Amino acid sequence: MASSRRAASRGASPAVSLGLRTLIVALGVLLGLSLAAIAGVAGRIARLVVTPSRRRPDTTIVALDPAAQTITLTRTPDTELPGRYGLFTTGAEEYLKLGSVLQADAGTVKRKLLTEVPTGTQLADPAAFSGWYYDRPEQLHLPYRSTLIGSAVGPCPAWIFPADGGSDVWCIQIHGRGAARAECLRAVPLLHSLGITTMVTSYRNDGEAPRSRTGTYMLGATEWRDVDAAVGYARRHGAERIILMGWSMGGAIALQLELSSAHRDRIVGVILESPVVDWRIVLRYQGREMGLPEPVTELALTALQSEWGAALTRSGAPIPFDRLDVVARAEELRHPILILHSDDDGFVPSEASHQLAEARPDLVDLQVFAVARHTKLWNYDQERWSRAIESWLDAHALIPRDAGADT
């Protein structure tokens, strides 16, 4: 009887072994497919990070009433915000200025139109909500001139808004990722009223300045050189004291200038609006917002900062996240910094701004907003935004004396 059981056992062994091998192979194939899928998604995310983005619709026009000068949009955390904004559209109008919220329900928001729209105006339904408000320099009704800044990639367009009577204090404004110079126009009237000349400049791959060899963003690691050329231009045209002002990724660029500019001796202060201070914090946050599994986000970060990833993203070089982490480099900062950031930013979390203020309380003044969302602090509370900047400039003796008497 025992020998029969041993024989049966020996007879079953090959089948069991084959089953185990099949299971192991199947699991290996599934694991390989899973890893390939993770790698594929991570690669696409990494490419998105460095690829210059185009404006995408984020709301829908539900109704347009030219007689009442109102517009109804689908409700989002942005379209429901109080204040003045803009709307990119297609059809008879390309851009509309929006005023206060008149009515809101669970799904829609009705806002006042500040751009006069004729009866019969036809607009496509998809639209993009904007904090720019002004989309062309002539809308400011201030004297300005256009110029070209010579940079390593070619001539970069810039607008210059001279202070009345001239000024030795210049503010160089730097727009954010996926934006253009017009993003910065909101700050010009305030700076002009304070006697400060403003230059609003462009940089490689932003759609206005020349394209680099790869045509990709380096998240501030190379773009700052184009803005440094603008700083040099300002010096040659009378600037003795230079303030840098960066919006979103423009903040990352401004901080690289503060750390590395050839004209660092003329920089006297930095203003940051909803800035990127540490890209890894931003990208991990956005990964969570997109619902990406953590391994996918981490692999995308690894790809972005590696040689093999640079080939994948066609960026030409790894992204130097350590060099772009200004919290880690806080001891290298020299000049006073004003940060304006909403804890409800929704795109670039304010975490790194808080960390930088804690690391350098001797230099960094952090003004925390709420509700205002990303780069929309001026729109949400123009009075507080303007007061914070003017008070900071005054505290650091950066308002020309003649202008200060008039404000």
C-alpha cells in the first residue's frame, strides 16, 4: 500500500512541476507587462513635463448674453473665483475680460462681461479661463516700446515700460510655464506708479522667443540665461538696481538668476508670485492630482534627471533637480525675497515657499493668501496684492524718492 502511494506521488510530480512552472512564467509575464506599462506611462509623463504646452480648454461656454453683457461658464474652482479674469475663446472673439460673479449654481457660473460683445457674436463652446486679464500691452494705456534681447538662442522679444522721467530701478518680469509675456502685464501699472521701469521679457521655447535645439523646457536650468541677457540689456540702458519678478516657473528662473547671474551685484530684490521653489514637490503633487500611482511619478522623476531619460524625453540633458531646489540652497541667497502664494494654489503647492521662508527668515517675506488659486492673487485681491508689494519695496528702499512722494 505504501509503495502504491509512493508510485502515485512520483507519477504526479511532473504534472505538478509543469503547473508550477507555467504559473511562474505567467506571473513573470504579467510582472513584465506591469513594469512595461509603468515605464511607458512614466515616460509619457516625463515628456509632458519638458514639452512646451499649448493652452487647453478647461471650461465650457454655456450661454452668452450680449444684451445683458453676461457669460455663463461651467463651474470650476477657477471660474467661481471672485475678481477680474480673462477667457481665451475661439470664434468672433479671441479673448474676453470677465468681471464679478453674478450667479452660481451647482454646475454653472454667470459672470459679468467687461469686454463689450456685439449682438450676434458666435463663440465656440470650449474656452480657457485665465488670470492674465490684460492680453496686450496697449491695454495698459502706458508708454512702452518693443525690443529684442540678444541671447544664446537668438533674439528674445521684450516690452519695456519706462518710468516717467526715467529710473535707475528696473523690474525684470518673467512669465511662467506654458504662458507668455502678457501674463506679467498685471504688475506693470503698480510698478509704473512707483517710478520703476519694467521690462517684460521672453525666453527660449515659450512660443515668442526662439526655439532651442531640443525645443524642450529645462524648468529654469537653461532659461535663466536668456533672462540674464535681459538683465544685461537693462544695465546697458541705465538700470543700477534690478528687481526680478517671476510668476510660477518664472519664479524658478528668477531664483536661478539670484543664485547664478553674471549681474548678481546689481540685483537688489526678488518678487515671486505663486513660484516653483522645488520642482520635485510640484511634480509629486501634480502626480497625485492626476491619480498616478506613486511608482509612476517616481520613475518619471528618475527619468527626468537621468541621461537615459534625457534621450527618452529628447531634452538633451538631465534636469538638475538638486540645482533647482532652492530650499536646499537657501544659504546661497543674498537678496531680500517677497513671496506671494496661495495655500489653495491648486497647481504649485505652497509647501516649498513656506520651507524657504523658514530656512531664510532674514531674507524671505512670505505673504500667504487663501482661495486665490495659481497666479491669480492679483485678480482675487488686487488691493492686498498691491499693498504687499509696495510695502515690501518701501521697506527695502526700492521706491525712487520722487515717485514715493506721488503715491
